[in-house]
Amino acid sequence: MQRNIKESGHLLGVGLDNTDGHKRVTQADRFAIVGGSSETHERMTETVIKTFETLDQRGKTLDQIEQQELAEIIHKNTPGK
């Protein structure tokens, strides 16, 4: 399958609080979430999905955004904030 969209950066989230022994992995075109408790994994996944929605609304990719702006978008899109 050929893609017309220029490939962009990729986000990786790693959860370190897994105590139940489950191996959790969520992958998509632009991100991967690995590990964490059920709650942490779900929060990280929701945060990343909302982060990419915001980037799409702004017409930007990871390659086009400043690190500080990305950090602010991630913080804003973290559930419970």
C-alpha cells in the first residue's frame, strides 16, 4: 500500500508500573505504547491519541513541532489534568 503522506516521527510511551504480569502493547501508525498497569496504559494511549488529534488540527507533524510545544500539548491532553 502506497501512502501519500510524508512519514513523520513516532512517539513511544513506556509504562513502568505493571505489577499484574500482563504484557500490554498498543501500536498505531504514529505511536506505540508498551507496558504499564491497565490504568496507566489506558491513560497513555488516550493522551497520545488526543495529542495527534491536536497536531492534526494544527496541520503539524512531529517533525514540524518544537519540543516545548509538543510537551505542552501532551500535558494538556493528559486525562485528569
